[in-house]
Amino acid sequence: MNGLSLAYLGDAYFELEVRKYLLNLGITKINSLHKEKVKFASNVSQAKIMEYLLASDVLNTDEIDAYKKGRNAAHFSRKNLDMVTYQQATGFESLIGYLSLNDEVRCKVIIGLAMEFIKQGDGDGQRPTK
């Protein structure tokens, strides 16, 4: 499967996991849910998550290959975002898509690491609020 197809799946999978997490926190107002979701699932946050995962050396060779497949396939067309951030975010989504198809347990582990990174305020300096 190509990188953009994996990213398409990974985007939906990651966002679903983030939405479930936020609802489990007890956040019920739609506007609040959306604002909190953006903290986890924005291109900037996903790019920072990917930088963290690569720097922490937790990904195996196949996972790095899945990331690169999405990163290298990203067709940049966003005016309000730089190309590197967009490519890293697409690579992260590709990684999640790959793992969701091949090793769902590992996928949940990586998502857990990503969400913990954002919860600590490392993604954008903000923590989720109720």
C-alpha cells in the first residue's frame, strides 16, 4: 500500500483514538472537544510527535520505513504550514495506518506514547482541559 493510502487510514485511526480519549476524560462540550482534539491531531502536533518518536529510538526498521513512505509521498499544498511539518505529519499518519493494519497492539502502544507526549505539554505547550 502506498504512503498516502496509509496516511489516509492513519489519520482516521489516530483521530478516533484521540476522540475516545477525550470523551473518557469527561469532556462533553463539542467546542471543547474540538479544541482539545486539535492539540493532539494537528499537523504541528503530529510532526512534533514524530520528532519525539524518532529521537527516542522506539521505532523499528519497518515502522521507520512506513513513516518515510508517507513523508516522502506527501504532496505539499498548504499555505499556512511549512513543507517539513506537513511531511512529518503525513509520515506519522502513514506509520499509524501501517501499524493499524499490521500490528494493532503495537499501534496502540505508539498512540499511547504520542498522547502521553502531548499530555505532558511537549507537543504545543498546552495540556487538555475539561
